[in-house]
Amino acid sequence: MILTIDAGTSVTKVALWDRQGLVALAGTPVDTRHPALGRSEQDPADWWASVLSACAQVRGQSPGGFGSVDVVGCTGARQTFALVDASGEPLGPGILWSDRRAMAEAEQLALAPDTANASGPSGVPLDAGSVAAKIAWLAGHDRQRLDASAWLLAPRDLIAWRLTGSVATDATLASRTGLYDVDGQVVEQLAGAATTRLPPVVPSDQVTGHLEAPVAAALGLAAGTPVVIGAGDRPCEVLGSGSSEARPMVSWGTTANVSVPVDTRPVSLPPGVVLSRGARGGWLLEGGLSAAGSLLAWLGGLTGHSPVELAALALESPPGSRGVVATPWLEGARAPWWQPEAGAAFVGLGSAHGLADIARSAFESVAWEVMRCLEAVGSRQPAGCPVAGLALAGSGASIPVWLDVLTGITGLPVTGRRSGQAASAGAAQLAAAAVGMDVGPELIDPVELRVEPRAAAVGRYAELGENAERVAAAVVDLAAAPASRRADRSEDPS
């Protein structure tokens, strides 16, 4: 039996697997606070509390299976981190990947002679969301907390330390921080004061420790159970979804992501694309979006409708949302634009439009971004690798309107796997490999969903593509602002 822990941005999921697939699954939400404009924070204590809660739920679903766990595998969100002391106690709130407080610091880093590169020395853009920019912000605004810390850890890494007493991270999370170059060496100009606070980097399929007795007792697991560090959520989704260069992974969760695994590191990166390490070697060409499920949650908060209700309403509006065009940039435009000042917008609204049109346009806005990312990595170019289809990951695989919109805009068929939990399935595969268990992807999580694009939808979206591009470009242009205004917005309001 394999237990996986997925420390996501909005929910911590715990899954129980055997050789035939998913046995039990539970999730516990993790609250995000926005204490000021551009700030996104979580209480690191909630990360561990959510693990305890989700484990208790899974234990209740399958007591026998839970009591027979052979190995624990981990995964989680990247670029979120907390500063902790030598005993693992958090020193203040965790700073999320979506936090934009460090706009001024990002601009300074991007201008520095040793780091001046649109994608940074590591292939990760030096924008306001980068870990390097946030470290620079801490050095200038909260130096006492930075100096008092022993480690800078992602949620998954802090959880793994709590489980085993051992501090480590893996190459996939390390590469996505932007603090390491493409050869895996720390770039001190970017890591700054955190250089000596970064955890050791180990392979994704390595046992980093064993469950300590007090923690094992609290979870209801056997002391001494091996714990595998695993990979970041996106590399695990790529592994779990069975994606390839000919079948890129498209994930819909809190955010959306396009990832294309490649065996060799590209000599140069396409504009707007991020380079990161793969879970089993190789590399990922990534297009990470700023919002997907979070856009539906935000819209639902304004309208009093749940995301499920909004998804059902969106089916009532035709392709093109009767002229409503949206941009999904709640936290700034990420790939392939990288314009932190760009915001969400709904263009073309009239008195005849309703919530169904707005909801569908939200889904379409994300799919248009997916299409742009596919084009950026060359997957849709005539000279590129022929694309047979898309491999689904995230909760979007169960949302009919998302499947209709995604296949219509890209013109590509999609496949989804039985569990619908690609990140956890990838973590299970890595955990199994670490302890010598033979668990293949087709056995543990076979493909059970295949959706072909509707010809009428493909034709309609082909007609609308130019207008969607014009709207997105116009919103990005409007976001262009003097550096002084951007600096003012990023300052600490206190």
C-alpha cells in the first residue's frame, strides 16, 4: 500500500493506493489570506494540520489499508515557502507563489549584470512571483525574520521534515525556485541571504527518512515507514498523466498549467516559457497560468454561486459566450505574457448577457491561454513535434464545459485517467520506485476518459481566435505603467 500527500495551494490531499489503483482519497482545505493588495499568505501550521485531518479521513475510509501502508510519497506546490527555525517552527506566515509584493525587487534583480535575463539564469522568470524577488523583499522589509531562520522550505518539504526529522528538497522543486542555475548550482546573487538556508537537494525517488514514532502514532501509521520526498505537483502530474512531447499535459486546478516533457535541455527557450526539471530526469517546458479554478472561486464569491454551479451555467452559453471575452489574470499575467500588472477583465458585456455567458468566458479565457502556451513551446507549429492530443490533469477532467472548451479551442482530443488525481498518482509511482515496488502507470491509473473535439466548436473558435488575441493584448498594453506606480503598489502599506 502507498500513501501519498499532496500539499496543494488550496487543499491538502491524502490518497491511498494499491497496485490496482486508488483505494481512498480525502482533502482538507488550506486557507489563504490577503492582508494587503498583492499579498498571498498562509499559516504554515495549517499545512501540517491539514495533513492530520486528511489522513484521519482516509484512515476512516479504509482502516485496513491505511494500517498496511508500505511507503509514503510526497508532492506539493512549488515556489511557496516559509522561513522556519532550527526546530522546524515557522517564523511568520508562508508566502505563496502568487504573492506579488516584490515587484520592485524583481525589477532590480532583472537589471543586475549577473542575472539580467528575461528568464533568469535558471530558466525561471525574475518576476514578482519569483522566490528570489521575495527573498530580496524579506531582506529589505523583514530582515530580522530572515536572519533568525534556519531553513527556507516549501510546504511539502516542511511536511516531510515533520514526518521524518530530515530536511531535504528535490531537484524539481529546487529548479522551480529560480535560485539554481540549469546545472543545479545555487546562484548566490539570487538566493542572497537565503543561500545558507536552502535544504539539501536529492533525487525525487529517494527515501529521505522514516516515520518517527510520535508522528506515526498521531497519523495511525507504523513507525519506521519509509518516506519518499517525491517531486513538485506539476512534474508529478506529468508523470501521473502519462504525458509526452507528443501529448502535452494540461492541468486545471487552482491554476492551469501546460507542460511538455523533453529528454534534453533546449539550447534556447521559447519566449514566455519556463524550464524546470522532470521527476525522472529530463526537463519540462512549462507554461504556468495565474488562475483557473481560483477564477471560478472568485467569480462564485461575487455572485453567490459555487464553482460547480457556474460550470453548469456555462454549458448554457454557446462557444464564444455570445461575444463576452475574458482574461483570467487575477494575480497578473503569467505565461506566456509575464506582465504582473495585467488583471482579469470581461470585455463585450451588454444588458442581454447573463451569468452563463460570463462563466463560459472564464473557461474560454483559460483555454485561450493554454493555446498560447502550446504555441509558445512550438507544439502547434508546423515544424514542431506532431501533437496527438492532450493529457489531462487536475480537477478539470471532471468538468464537462472545460473539456468542451479546451478541445474546441485547441482542436485536439484529450485523455484522462481513472483516478483524476495525476499529481498523487505520480507521487505514488515515485514512492513505489524508491522501495522497489513494481507499480506501472497503466496498472495503477489507466486511461478511462477520451474526448474528441466537436467540429462545430472548433470551427467557431477558429473564427473567434483573432478577437480573443486582440482583447488579451489590449489588456496587457493597458497594464503597462510607469515604474514609479508599480513601486508604489508593491510597498508595505504599514
